[in-house]
Amino acid sequence: MQYNEKSFALGSKRSIIREIFEYSKTRANEIGKENVFDFSLGNPSVEPPKEVIDAVKELINIDNQTLLHGYTSAQGDLRVRTVVANNINQRFNVNLSPNNIYMTCGAAASLSICLKATLNDGDECVVFAPFFTEYRVFVENAGGKLVISNPASNLQIDVKDFESKITENTKAIILNSPNNPSGVVYSEEIIKSVCEILERKQKEYNKVIYLITDEPYRELVYGDIFVPYLMNYYDNTLVCYSYSKSLSLPGERIGYIAVNPKMQDSDKVYLAVCGAGRSLGYVCAPSMFQQVVAKCINAKVNIEAYKKNRDLLYNSLLEYGYDCVKPDGAFYLFVKSPDGDAYSMYEKAKEKEILVVPCDDFGVKGYVRIAYCVDYDRIKNSLPGFKELAKVYNLI
């Protein structure tokens, strides 16, 4: 065989989320978009903040368009990295310099680069179920082995199970809070326990274990929910961030990696990040949108729109008898299949033109994910279908 079999396998079968998304477009062409209730993709429905729109307009009207659209330094424009570092320092009381920041093409690139920078062939990376399915792709592409830590009944981290998964081969863990797919925000108590275990295991095995935190949903929390900033709890932390959700810019592919200056051999790890980005072909993050985020560093999307969606969907499904995990952040609702079979629920919902994602591949069986980052009316109009589905399951 002339081509790479692993790449062929990845290309010939999309993630289940993308498969459902593609089906929804086909179905919409057949029966009309208004008749298809697609809850598959975490594609923000809230417009970017006005500051972002204004920044784009300002930039495309500057005189030096060559500079705007040209290459930046591989790790990102120095002025942009300075703005990002200063913003993080101000918000979270850390001490980053521009040379701790590496601008990336979104969180997927950030994770891929961090894993490539930290893992050697055969190293283990622990992830907390439920987890974003692409973590497996990213870890295995970096030569690592994915190890799954099973959750507690409330989908917080099961600390004992996590500790049992740390071995002498563990090199990194990925922690995602607010969580995709559940919307759960890990408590500060749990975070402290995880970090204490990591500190203990580092000493036991006399090695560094990296904590890679995946934070595209950090700003999407409801009420006064506290999201711990992991650098303040564990020195060997790399933060992967994306503006896809916080500024509603998923298609622009812009984010960053922050390397904790307190990390062991921090300067060398940063150079490994630079080298990993180089080896993966990331010449630089999009130049124009580096400038946009620097101009809009404190802007935020209208989180109340997502909260309104959450409240309508969550309360309605509870009323219909579904077992749901209340999300404190992100824009996903995790719903237990009434018969314990996620794929069966997916197929039954599909008959009602409702498209949800079965989550067995997320490491927790028997749940579906509903991405409620859609128009409010789309949720409202889907409720009769959810109610009919509840009747199929004899919930009402």
C-alpha cells in the first residue's frame, strides 16, 4: 500500500460529530433547514462581540495590507504575545512573559503541539471521561498511548480512579473544564486533589508529569461558577486556549499555548513547543486575527443567550422525564439514554429529525450530547419532537 494506512483510516471515517453534521446538511437540502434540528456541532450561534467586528473593519482599512497579511514570527507577533501575557497575568495573578506564549491555529493546534512537545513514543497520557473524541487522535499522532480515567457518578473527576491510572509511563494528562461534552466544571476541591496526586507521583517516579489544560470554554460559565486557573495549582502546566467560543471565531483558528514560567526547564519546554509547531507545519497563526484578539482581549460574547438556551432545553427535558446533567459551563447538555443505549436514542431522535451525538466514543456509555449553541427558536421548535421521543420511551 503506497499511502499511510493510519491517515487513510482517519480520512475515510470522520468523527461521529462531523458525520452527523454532514448528514444534517444533506437532510436540510431535502426537507428544508427549518425542519432539521441539528444539535451536533459546537458551532457558536452567538455573533462575535461588536469590538471584534469593529477591529476587523479597522484592520482591513489600514494602509499597510502587506504587513497585515504577511508572516509573523513563528511563535506569534511579539506585540500580540505581550498583550496576551499581560492579560493572563492581570486576570490570574501569574507572571508570564511574551516568551511563554505561542500563538496557535486554535485549541486543536495547541493540544497537538503540546502533546508533540512533551510525549515520546510509548508515553501515556491520561484523559478524564467524558472527553473530546479527538484527544485520542492527537495523543496517538504524537506517539503516545491514551489512558482513560473514569468519572464519578456526578461526572466530576473520580480522584481514586485517576490515581490508579498514573503509572511510571505517565507523561501527561489533559484536563478540560468546562467540559466538552458534559458542561461540567470541575470543582476547586477536585482540582487540588488532582494536583496533589500529580505532585506525589512526580516524586514517586522521579519524573515530570505535564498537566495540559484545554480551555476553549473558560469564559462560558453561568452565574458565579469558579473555574480554577491550573498554573496557580501545579507548576508543570501548559494552558491551551482558543478564542473560538469566547469571541465566536471558530472558523478563524486562533488561540495560544501558555507555558508556565515556574515549570521545570520552562525555557526548554517552550523551545520544544516551538519545535513541535515547526514539525507539524504551523508556520504561524493567522496574522490578521492575531491583531484582532490583541485589540479585543477583554471582549466577550453574550453568554446570557447561551444561558437562555440552556434553561429552556434543560428544564423542558427534565419535565419530559429525561435524566440530564445540568451544565455549569460550555454549551452542551449531556442526556442519559432512557434505555442505556446511546446509539438507539440517536436513531430514535433522528426519526423525529432531531440530531444528537451518541457519546460512547467520549468514554462514557449511554449518553448523548446536545449542542445548544443554536438559535433559541430552533430549541423551542424542537421540543415537540423531544416530547414525542419521551413518549416512545414511556417517560410521560
